[in-house]
Amino acid sequence: MKNILRNPFVSILIFSTPIILIHWGIDSFFSIVTYYSFISIYAFHIISAFFVAGIIQWIHANYKDYAGFAFMGTSLFKMLAAILFLLPGFLSDDKPSFTNILNFFVPYFIYLVFEAIQVIKLINPKETN
């Protein structure tokens, strides 16, 4: 079981479940009307987390010293993808509200912190005595 949890893709799915449920509960409780669909927001976050984890794992397996640089590069790419994801809303006549922007960026930063922790664990494994 412990080996399964070390798989970053399984960790992302396990991490995503409570985040999605909490976010859905808050949106339902406050009756927030979303400009971007709830499913599309989390599809973006999960797919981008899989992308980041895959690239980091590949770089770490082949070039251990460059995993941190790969994380910074994929984070930049993820931010550009987030801008492209949000761009249609900003270019439309009915702009998304601040609440809708928060609906996207709060999970974005939660996933970013999760990815950073995963990369730190990968780069600095605990030494066993």
C-alpha cells in the first residue's frame, strides 16, 4: 500500500478527491454561480498536475540534477495554460466575477503547493540508517 501512495499519479487522485468535495460543498452552500464549469476547472487542474508529475518523474529518472529546474519550467507552462484557460472569459462581454476567478485560482495554488511538496520529496529523499 505504501508503494502505491508513492506513485505521484495516485497521490494526485487521492489529493483531488477531498479538495473537489470541499470546493463543491462550499459552492453549493453559498450558491455560487460559476462562469467556468466546476468540471472544467478540476479537469484542468488534474490534467495539468498529471502533466507536471509526468515531466518531473521523467526528468528525475534521466537527469536527477535538473528536476527542480523542470518543476520551475512546468510551473511556468502551467501558468501560461491557466491564462489561456481563463482568456475566453476575459474577452467576452459578460466578464467573470471576482468569485469566479477565486473559484479557479484557490485550487490552482493548492495544487501548486501539493506539486511543490511532491517535488521536494522527490529531490530530497529521506536517508535511511
